[in-house]
Amino acid sequence: MAAKKSKYTIRSDGLHEAIRVINGKRVAFRGKTDAIVERKMIEYREKVEQGPLFQDVAEDWKEQHYPTLSPATAKGYNASYNRAVERFKNQPIKELKAQGIDALLQRLARQQYSRKVVATQRLVVNLICHFAVMEGIININPCTEVKVPKNLKHTPRELPSDEELEIVKKGWKDPGGLLPYFILYTGCRRGEALALTWKDINWKKKLITINKSVCYGTSGTAIKCPKTPAGTREVILLNKLAEVLPRRIGNDLIFPGPDGGFIKESTYQGRWNRWRTRVGVTLTAHQLRHGFATMLYEAEIPERDAMDLLGHSDIKLTHNIYTHIRKSRKETTATKLNQAAETF
């Protein structure tokens, strides 16, 4: 009995092959039998109808979007990106629903993540879905109606204690002690201080110009301009700081790395940790920035002026810090008063 004739081309290697044009693309389906070829064509059509997986769309978004971000922002997105891919990776993005995204956010809320973390998670998923809409993969962004859960914890950064501030004030001669002292008396962000050169200091006018910042991301050390016009500013070179700074000029960095260039994150962190261990504090650079804000508050500097000095783009940020300081001072006063009352 003659063998059944194949519906498809039989190649020289014995494989059956069918060529089809799908969405303008030539696709070859091969197998040992016609049945295998036809099964592969059905599977391919089903996959096309389902559309790409969330993981594939997310990878495309990351490849296109990350280069447009500052290294610090990209680094801040990484955890949320990885959680989203892990949660939805094998799901076609066409099948992603608002309920699924909300379930992810609710899970983070139950795990006691802060509002900032949960909000960033929503933002990253939203950006990926928006990318899918713009690419014509989906018609509606399922993240649009998803809200960040209410009543998430928002813990203000702890203010430095008076004892820790005294250590910083007296320890500027300690190896590594000048940078924390500098941040405390300028209110600079860490990256702003690390980007400063001696020419940024106007010794005559007693001003420091801030117009750039060192930032750390997945691709290493980078220099960026301030995100908002408020970030570019002049801060006062206080006499107490001017008295301890070397009188230098030129393009050299005030706080360089070992090679004289911008300090790498690992080097910075190592120096900072060794300094903290030596002097016995747990302070972060951002806490010292809040120490500067406390000094502004106690000097009764108006919020609007404090906003300019701190480089805030929104007066609400300054107001929130002042409110936090005010509450903290009340709690400290209450503790001292109770202690005094015991022996009064």
C-alpha cells in the first residue's frame, strides 16, 4: 500500500515543513510528521492570540525605559520590577487584570511595607502596562483603576539625637569626620556634597553653589543635574564651617575618591561605616540633613526660606519636616519635664 502523501514539503533531512506568513512574518513549522507540524501551527496561533507574556513586555520596557532614568531612580525601581516579574511572569499581559495588581499591593501592605514601597510597586506596574498600550499590545491599562491601599505605615526619618550631633560637631578632625560635619552645616544631600569642587565655594561672599550630584545606580557612578530648578541653589557658607575647611581653589573635588575622581559607592559606604564605628553613632547622611533642618527650625527661619536652602521643590516637604521636628521637640520636652517633676 502506497504511503500517504504529505500535505507539506519534506526537506532533505526528512522533516516535514510548512511556511506560513503570520502578521507579516514568515514562520517555519517543522516536525517528523504532518501531525506534529499542524500541532505546532495551532500552538503558535494560540500564542499569537494570547499575546506576549508579562515578563517579555517588562523586559522590553526596561530595555527602553531604564536608559532614560537617573541611576538612582533605576536602582529604586529594581525591587518593584523584580517583584512584578516574579508575580506575573508567565501570564499573558492581555490577561492581566486590575484585581491581580491590587492583590499584589494588598500582599505588600499585609507584609507591613511602607507606603513609599507600595506606591513604587504600583508605579512600576503602571509604567509597564502603559508601555504595552503604547506598543499596541493591549488596549486598556489595567493599572489605571488600582489605588494604593490606605493606612499604610509612613515612618518619618528619625531625627539625630543631641548627643549624636555633639559628636559630629566635635569630631570634624576625625578621619572621615569632615563630610558629616559639612552636611550638617550645609544641609546638602549626600550626592550634592560628593559632587562639589573647591571652585563651587565663594569664600568672599560665603556661599556654596550646588548644581550637580553624584548618584549611584546599576551602571555605577554617574553625575546628574538636579531634577528640579529648586535643586540648583546657593547655600550659606556658615562661619563655623568656613573655619575648618582648607582654603583651596580649583576644580579638585572637596571629597574625592582614592584616585581623585568621584568616589564610588562602595568606597563611600566603607568610609562612612568606619567613621560611624569609630565615633559610636548610627547616623545617615540624610539624618544629618535633617539636623540642618532642625537648626533652621530652631533659628526660626521661615519655611519658605528653609525650602530654598534645603533645595525642596515643594513647600509641603519643608512643612512636613518642620512639623516632624516640632512634634519631636514636644516629646523631648515632655520627657525632660517628667524627669524633673520626679525630684521637684
